[in-house]
Amino acid sequence: MKKIGLLSDTHAYLSPQIFNYFQDCDEIWHAGDIGSEQVVDKLEAFKPLRAVYGNIDDANMRRRFPESLVFDCEGVKVFITHIGGYPKRYAKGITDQIKSIKPQLFICGHSHILRVMPDTRFEPFLYMNPGAAGKHGFHQVATLLRFEITNAKIQNLEVIELGKRGSFT
């Protein structure tokens, strides 16, 4: 079993609350728009980190992280990229990548909109976007996701609200 803390769109801000919510996690996954190497350094010092770069990330971040990741976690094939759209409205080229990669879990960020939903065209398939954990953007509430993967099953999914954007610490 692995417990995963999932976040995106920190935009160079890392709320101290994240460390409390992810204390029992085995890994942290970041779906892009990290914003600064300080965010990465703090996360990596805390837990093992898997991350992709986002559209606001600079050349250093793009050298440090890939545009997308594909890996197996406890029997679940995972595909993470920053700009992915969402079921029935995927970003250009994402549907073809999903068909080729055949992940059971597709994760993206970018929209700042928290969404978790299946896409029955690719079953078994779950789409996750953790929303935005940072202070910058149009989102009203900063959010994270936490879940477990055990024996090829995604379970115990939790939505975590950090508070209204700009008002949390």
C-alpha cells in the first residue's frame, strides 16, 4: 500500500499546512506549475517527490522535471502531465497519449479546478486534477488530494481544502 499526497499549481507558494496533511503519505506527486526550486527542495526534503513541469516553470525546472511521467504504483499505471484538460475535453494530443499509454490513473493540473471522475471510454480509468494549492490564480479555495493505492486499487480518496485563496498560511 502507498499513500499519496497530490497537489498542483503551487506557483512558488507552499502552505505549511501541506506538511501536516501529507505527514502520513509515502510519496508526494506534483502535477506542475511548481513555480520555484525552493518548493521542490522543501517537498523533496520531506517525502519522495514525483513531479512534472508546468507552463509557468522556468528552464531550470524543465531540466529538473519532465513534461509528463508514466510509472507503475502498486499495480496502477499512472500518467501525469500538467496540461491535460478533462474527460470529453482533453487537451490536444492527450486522448492519443491515453490510448497509447493505457493508464488506469490520469493526473493533470493547470485548470485550478478540482475534479475527480472516471472516463468510461478508457475503463478502468480515473481522472484526477487536485485543483490549485497556491495563492495565485482564479481558484477560490486552495485544494489537495490524498489517496491510497493498494493491490491495483485506488481507494480512500480525500479532498483537502486549505482555505480561501490568499487567506491561508
